[in-house]
Amino acid sequence: MPHTPEPPPGGPDHTEHDAMIQRHKRVVLGAAAITIVVFMAFPILASFTGALDGVADGIGAGYAAGLAVILLPLAGAVAYRRWTSRIEDGGRR
């Protein structure tokens, strides 16, 4: 279960904490939507079009696109985790 930062102590005003949660939700849902669209576009392009039929220096465009579909979400997850760690540790917001 993901760790959510504790609300600031001493008062009923949790607007900053709520805003931070809303920002996290927007980022996560937006990134998930982009990942699904890109991930689902790959098999469609590879199966039903000739868009990924090219070859450059012996490497097929389909293989390169498949590798990108796998590695880009991983890179995005690492970047997101670094961003959330910085915020949770009290860094720049």
C-alpha cells in the first residue's frame, strides 16, 4: 500500500495536504492513461498497419517500438517515485 504523507499537525486546516493528494491523483491517473494508450497502440500498429515495418541499421522498427513500450513506463515510474520521495521528505513542491 503506498505511503501517503501525514497531514500537518495542529489544526483543522488540511487544504495543503488535500491539494497534494489531488496533485498526486492527477499525475498518477494521467500517467496511467498515457501508458495504456501507448501500450495498446503498439499491438494495433504492429498487427494491422505497416507503420512498424521499417529497418534501420539491422534493427526493426517494431523491435525498437516494443522496447520503448516496455522501458518508458519503467522510466516514468522511477521519475514519479523520485518526485514523490522528494515531496515526502519535505523538499521542493
